[in-house]
Amino acid sequence: MRLRSTGLGKTELIGEVEDLTRMGDFLIMVVQTTKPVKWKVRAALNHKDLFTLLGFVLRWNNLKYIIFGAFNRKKDPEIPAF
């Protein structure tokens, strides 16, 4: 996973989703970054967030990426500016 923030300028963080755990009315997603710093980034997702995320996943272009991307994976593909 690659992360960028307007607060970090052009810095790109590389990390992996480490955990997704229920805590009360939230799902806590933990991302462990590895480069250029080692941080644990946490996001608390509520039901509204999950339905919003599901709506994004169900868009046709995103579904095509999920379905067909499994057959066309590159080790470290070039990523456009996002």
C-alpha cells in the first residue's frame, strides 16, 4: 500500500494493512508503514464509512481492477501521481 498526504508534501509512505479489529461501534484499521519511516497509522471506520467504501468498491472500474487484477499483477508497478 502506498500513502500520500498533503501534510507530507511529496513524501510517499509504503506500508501494509496489519489489522482490522472491532472496537465498540468502530472497525479499527491498522497500517504499518515501512518506508521512509516506521509508523503505525490507525483509522476508525464507522458504519457510514463502510457503506461509502463499499459503494466505491462496487463501481465497475474498481470491480474490474479487483477481478482482473489478480491475473495481471506486477511485482512493483510504476504508480502515477495521486
